[in-house]
Amino acid sequence: MTGLPERLQVTLFRDMPAEGRTSMEVYASELASALRAHRWGQLTVDECSYDEVRLVRRGLPFPLAAKIDNYLSRFVGYPLSARRQRAHVYHIVDHGYGHLAYALDRSRTVVTCHDLMLLRAADGSVPQLPRPRIATAAFRVSLSALPRVAQVVADSETTKLDVTSYLGVPPERVVVIPPGVSPQFRSLPPAESAAACETLSPRLLGQGPFVLHVGSVSPYKNIEGLLRVFARVARTLESDAVLVRAGSKLEEKHLLLADSLGVADRIIDLGEVTTAQLVALYNRCDVLLFPSFYEGFGWPPLEAMACGTPVVTSTAPALVETTGDAALHEDATNHAALAAAVARVLSDAELRERLQARGLRRAGEFTWARTADRLGTLYEDVARAAARGHALERV
């Protein structure tokens, strides 16, 4: 700790609450708690956010007014508020708020980049819904600060590669520090998980087998592929297999596809669930099917593994990197291979037990204590370099 104060002050900059980005809220909250618990005596951790203003909406009650207020808050109000913060290290926990770095001492600033989905979508390498030009332009403004900060933290080697190739950040300025898996995700007694699931849907008390999918219905999640794979599984097993979904609900086009595949009546579409309910679902279901075309990290597979649930996922690089040999991987476009993998898990008890054991070990490697320890060391390095005037040259 040479050259550093006895207790390092760190400020975490969180998303605006009005954004409603659950994954970013989880990341920020878990990180703050872990830093305080596992770096006690070394760090003082403050958290900064900004409540969205309602200036335009007062006089113009239409949807565009709300968007204008959002941009004013995000790109004017929040940076002005950030400018008043004082700490030894500033950590922007969501790259979508990277522009805050322009209001801070960038030689003391760290930004976590979770993925560059929008840039990949722009070049056609990942399917995604078109976004308004202003939203894309705003995102690029936020990302423009990343080459100028002290360090960028990437959730995975996959995201690090994207940061270096898309943004031109030198590899030595990008460190991979994966997030952890909350200890809430654990194996439950069957009666406990059944009782929790009954409140979600009485159908979850049936015989199954139950195939689970967790996530949004964004194009990169491969929902059409998910439905086609499940339809094959249902035909192969000749059983009452059920697809359980947690996350944003299926859209009309998905429901029409499910109907044409003859599986519409086999789907339990729960919508958003609480963390406790999600833990119960992982425990109740027999396999997680996660066929995304792309992910920057991939929490659901690790959460499922932590609950003792076998996982079948795609060969998207981040998912292979995260799950290792603890999951079965097939190409996201190979519906037959994915269905065969799911069928194997459901019908082969030895394989299922092997995946469960590997999954528990794998998930155990991703702890918030480890994340906090590595970030704490990074904060010290950044603060030490800044104090000595060795900040990296700004471009």
C-alpha cells in the first residue's frame, strides 16, 4: 500500500434507478456489499447515482418528453453531480455510463464493460433489434471515454477482445475480472422449491420433465431457436415435457411459432420473477437450455449450476469460457444437436449427475469475494499510479 492512504476511498457510480436495468443493479449491489465485507479496513465504499429529472414532461406530456428528460439526466445532470464527488478511485460499474468519466479525474477512473452488444449488432455479427439513431449515438459517446480511463474491467476474455478490437483500448489497460454468483443460488430441499414454484404455477408440480429458459426475448437470445429445439425434445422423448420461461414474456411472433410447432400448450411463460422464485425454478427444473447467439458473460448458466441444475448452452465464446466442461455446448443454429443434448441430459442419469457435480464446482469458482479481492487490488494499483503522476497518457 506504499504511497496510498491507510484507507482508500472508492466511489461506485451506479445506473440511474429509472433505467430499471436489473442486471446492472445486481452487479452494483453485490459488488458494493462484497467490497465492504472482504476489504474491510482497506476501503471506504460510497455509492453514487442520480434521480431522473422531470423537466420537459411537466409541460409536454408525451413519450418523447420522457426520453428527453432521460437524456438530460443521463448526459447533463448526472455528470454535473459526478463532478462534485471526491475519492481516490472512481468506478463506473456500467459501460453505458462511461461518459461520466469526462467529469472525473480519468487517471483515477475504472469502467466495467459487460458487453459491446450494440456495436456487434451494428456490424451484423449479432442479431438485435434496430435502435433509434440518437440512442446509438449516445451509446457511442459513453464508449468514447473507455480508451481514456485508467483501466477497463471486462467480465470475460470475450468482452476484453471486443473492447480492444472495437474501441482500440490497449490490451494492457483491460483486465478480466468476472462477476460472482450470489450465494442465494443454491440447492434447496425439494419440498421448499416445490412450494415456491406452486405459487408461480400449479403446473410446475406436474411430472415434467421441465426445460427452463431464463432471460429476455431480445433477438440475440435466440428465442426462435429455443422453441424449435424444445419442439424436437418434446417429439424425441415422447413425454409431457414442458418449457418454463422466466424473464420478459414471449411476443406474438413467438406464440405463433410455438403454435405452429405444436408446443404452445407445453409452455409456462412466467414473466419476471423474484430472485427467490428464480432459485426455486432452477431447483425444480431438470435442465437449463440457454442457446444464445452471443453473451458478454452469462449469469443464468452459472446460477443454474450453483443450484445443481444441468446446463445445455450454445458455443458462444463467453458461454464456453464461463461454463467450461460443466455444460454441454452446441452451435446455436444446430437445433437438432441442441435437442439431442437436452434429451441426453433428461434420459441419462449418469450424465446428469456428472454435469451436476461439475456445475457445482464451476459455479463455486465465481464468488463475489474473489471479485472484490481482485478489484480491490486494481483500485490500489490505479490510485498508486495516479498519486505518483504515472497516469497513462490520454488520447
